[in-house]
Amino acid sequence: MNDTIAAIATPFGSGGIGVIRISGDKAFDIASRLFSTRKSKPETYPLLKSHKVYHGYVFDLKTYDVIDEVLLIPMQGPRSYTAQDVIEIQAHAGTIVLRTILEQILSCGARLSEPGEFTKRAFLNNRIDLTQAEAVADIINAKSVNALKFAASQNLGTLKNKINDLRDKLINLLSLIEVSIDFPEDVQSFEPGAKEIELIDDILEKCREFIKQHDDACFLKDGIRITICGAPNVGKSSLMNRLLEQDRSIVTAIPGTTRDPVEEGLNIDGIPFVITDTAGIHQTDDLVEIIGIEKAKDHINISDLVLFMKEPGTSFSDREFEKILLPDKLRDVKVIFVVNKIDLEEENLPELSEKYQHIPRIEISALLNRGIKELKQKIVNICIADLDLEKSSIIPNLRHKKALEQAVEGLEAFKEGVIQSLEEEMLAIDLKNSIDCLGTITGETASVDILDNIFNNFCIGK
């Protein structure tokens, strides 16, 4: 970790500004060799002062030709992103110019950084914990304002502080048990009672609340999955385009135009969705259509919400409905019954059977954009009706959730052991397991495999 790394930190392409980042012991030396505040390369290297912005030029070391006019920002460790010496060069954003500057930096002794290596160094140098490192990726990938808000809160250390508080309480309890085990002749045998049970119950409640927060609001990171389904030519693609307010799906009068599922991100009132237009579901001997229908059913099975479409002149069949949504999934998936093409016929509309009268019904004309606003509002109301997003300042990710579940198992085992008056050694094992599980969240006890998996998903330069 003592070597010097460098990478382009902004996306490739033409633009106003592109950033190149250098981190390591040689960062200041490399910058001094390449950079000058004058258009001609000076004989002596400039002395760069930390946390100042320099205007100047980057040179080709072989020809001393100016590569680009830049701003250069030196940041001496530990007051930097990685807690090492860091140089950031703001050049013009263009693939050739940024690559040329990077090549000069690498020729001076730096190496190209691995994905997420800058953030990994910040973690290894104790500038941030693992939850804050993950929050960096969440901020970059935020799909809504709410997702950004929760990621920013986590980046400030909100989750870290709460987890560390729980962990500290368990460590204090474990220390009492271990002292009793290691020094039986010097201290009184530890006998946990009502006070310790109350402490464990309080920590269990907080862990379960974190798990519930993930289950309730994890969609803010990944998006709520919506699938549009129904018979061919019922208007699924037209509805998709109306919801997106752009022509994403191909629309023709020919039934079966959509063969492969078409997926796109959608934001309604700050809530992220992933909406999928699917092939029309019907009886067919066409092999391509059969494959498309199977893919449609696969998307339905993983959806949080299904828009089941019908049109005037057709009837609602319990058997058809249950066959498409699958009886065993019917309890888990939310459904809106959408009647399209009411501009063609406002009478003879399909009706839900008495068995499914509880399903919300919306009448629309995708062609004329009628009822689309009401459908969007219904989608939001159904998906987040029981959630209070203001109550939670953080949303644990799936990795956190699994660690919390394992911590809960250990705490429940410890509690049961106290009730059954098990040996102190057994109680200590369960308690230590819970402490270690909580430690994997912040990175205190995370394995190398966990760290590699997290940071390998970052982009190069972050």
C-alpha cells in the first residue's frame, strides 16, 4: 500500500473538466516533475504547498511540449481522501488528453490503480469505515433523491456510530465474562441476570429494526420492480412509453411486436422504479413467442408490482389471471388491474370477479394519455403506503442485513444460554460471534474476501 497509484477519476468522453488522481509517497514528486506554473518547463521543480490550487501546465517529459493547461491541487496526508499524499489534476475532459497525462504520470513511477483502490486505501488508513466506503458507491449510483439522502447519511458515519455503540455494549459484557473465566480465583463468578437480559433485548430490538429498515426501504437503492403484462396488442408498450414519457418500446398495430422484455428505469415522485414491458401472454405454437412468454413470466415472478392489462370487449377470467401470476405468488405480489383503450369504447369494459374486487382498478387511454397521472399516483401509493421514510436515517444494504441476522442468532443463543444457566465459556462463544458479525459491517472483523468483493465493484479512479 506504500506504492503510488494513479487513475482518471472522471468518466471517459468529451467535456469541460476531467480529473486525474494520484495517491502515495511519490505523488508530490511526480506532480512537481510534470507541472509548472509557466508555459516553459523550469529548471527547478516547483515546491507545492498542501491544500492550495495551482494554475499551470502539464508537460511531456521527453519533448517538454505543453500537454494541457490545468489546475493542480496538492493534499498532504493524512488530510486527504486516502490519508496519503494526494494530487488531483483538473484538465480538459477528453479521452486523448487525459490518457496522455496519465501515461506521463505512470512513466514517473506510479502504477494504474485497481478498481476502488483509492477508497480502499481510505478504509485501510482508518479514514473511513466499511459502511462509509460502501456509501461512496451508493452516492454515485443513487437512483433518487431519497436514495442519495440515505447514502449521504451513511457516508457521514450514521450507521457506523450506531453499530459501534451496540458492539461496544456487547464487548463490555463479554469482558466481564472473560475476566471471570480467566481469573476464577480473583473475581467472583459472573452470573448474568435481569440487567444483562434487558441489555441483550435492547440490542436485539435495534438489530431487528435495522433488518426491517432494509426490508422496507431497500428498493430505494435498487428500484421497485414493475412488470406490465397481458394479452398481445392490449397496449403494454404504449403504456410503457407513456409512463417513461419517451418512446422506449416499439409500438405497432401488429400483435406480438414485443418479443424480448424491455427494461427501463423510472422515477415517480422521487421513488425509483424498474419497469419492464413484456411479450403478450397467449396460447401459441410459435417457438420464439413461447420463449418470450416464458421470459415474461420470469419477470412477473420477481416483480414487486404487476400491471395486469385488459381492453374493452374482453372478459376477466380468474383462471387466466391466476395462471399468469401463479397462485403461490399471488399473496406476495401487488397488482393493479389496468383497463386500456377506453377512448375506443367506454362501455363493455372487463370487470374483476368478486374474488378479486380488492385489486385496484384504473381505466386509461395510453394513446390519449388519459388516466396515466392517476395510474402513477396509484403505483406510488401501493408501493410505499405503509412506509415512513422520514423515520429512518439509514438503510442497511443486503450484506449488512445478513450480518445483522447472524448477530441476532448469536444474541438469541446467548439469551437462551443465560436462561438455561450454561457454562460461561458457552455464553462467551455466542456473544463473541455476535460481536464479530457486527464487526463485519464496519470492517473491524471483515475478511479479505469481503473487502475484495466490495472494492472490486467500484470504478477505477474511485
